[in-house]
Amino acid sequence: MVRSLTLVALLLVTCGSVQAGVLRDDKRDTDWEILFSPYLWGSSLKGESQVGVLPPLEIDASFSDIVSNLNIALALHTEFHRGKFAFVVDPMFVSLEAEADANGPATPIADIEMWLVDAWVAYKITPEWELLGGARFQQQDISVQAGLPSPPFPEDQSFGVKEDWMDWFVGARFNYGIGDGWRIIGHGDIALAGDSETNYQLSLFFNRKIRKTMMLNLGYKFMESDYDGFPSYRWDVRQQGPVVGYTWSF
């Protein structure tokens, strides 16, 4: 396992979305319902990344690897419901500082900042099923200090890359009540156009209504991204793990 620039892999600690669905039973079609869902994705990552002309780097990072290098992670899934329509925005920001394992005298240190923003519209075709379509924007800003001893090496040994890309996806979501305040919610989408070679995600949630306007979200999520921004950057990573969050309805 090569963990040099697990760095880059650590980026996606909280990306992805909690699936909330409508919470209030007394909502009329003409009413607006707003759902706020902060969450955490206990994700592991596996794949490959490449910065510039450097050799490809294998990525194999557990959730504990990610947390140990985390500076800050902010994520808030928000849904606006009215009638058969839902408008969803899911911004996420992550900042990390990580020391890489490397052969030889170098001790590379990387500063990583990432934005991932999902925005989509859903339309309810039955009481349980929605069709959806939207866009996924990603930006990764990576600065690496090579960490070679100076002298004999020069003091400035830094390099970096800042890359952004966008994909357009379609998908579906189902939402079934299974009794005693529990609901099962599934979500799947796949990019049909955009900058990535491949981008899709699947999730399954069991949500428990705690109060009239509060719900606990427990689930599992898988996401695969394959972006080839030759010659500056490549990101081909599979990410999966449990998700936990809360939803408040207004």
C-alpha cells in the first residue's frame, strides 16, 4: 500500500448527501417545507491519483486516516419541497494537512482544500418515487512541500495544483414508510455529461422520526469518481462507508 498523498484521498471525508425526504405529514401541496441535514460520512477511499508529471499514487485510506489529518469539514444537505417538486443543494468544504510516507530523506507535507457542491431538482412521479437531475461541481486545491533537507536541496521545494470540474447527472429516489416512524430511502444517480470519465453514487438510508420536525438518518453510501484532467491532475477513486446525520424541518 502506498500512502504517499493519502493526502489527496483524504479530501472526501464528508462529501455526498444525507437523504431526507419530506418529514411533515400535515404539509399541503401549496406549503413550502425546508429540510436542514448536517451529516458525517465515515468513508474509506481506494483508487489512484496523479498530480502533474509525478508517478500515479495508490490511495488506500481508512476513515481513521482521514480524521487524524482533518483541519475542518463543513457539510449541510438542504432541501426545499413544494408540491411535487424538491430543490436540493448540498455544499461541502474540507481542509486537511497531511504528512506523507515516502522513500528516502523527504517528508512531504500537503495542504488540501476541497469544495464539492451538488445541486439538483426532483419531481415526484408517484407518492414514493422521484426522478431527479442536476449538477455536481468539484474543486481540489493541493499544495505540497517536498520536505527535502536544505542544504543540499533548495529551500523552495513546493508545488501544487488547483483543479475544478463539473458533471451533469440524472437519477431517481424512492421513499417508503415501513412502520413505527421508520422510512427507507434509496438514491442513485449517474453522470451523463460533463468533465468526468465516470461519476455515479448509490445510497440507502433508514430514517427514524424522533419528533414532528426531527429525524435521525442512518445509512450507507458508495460513490465512484474518475476524472482525467491531463496533464495537470487525475482522480480515480471509489469511496464508501456509513452515514449518520439529523434532519430538521421548517
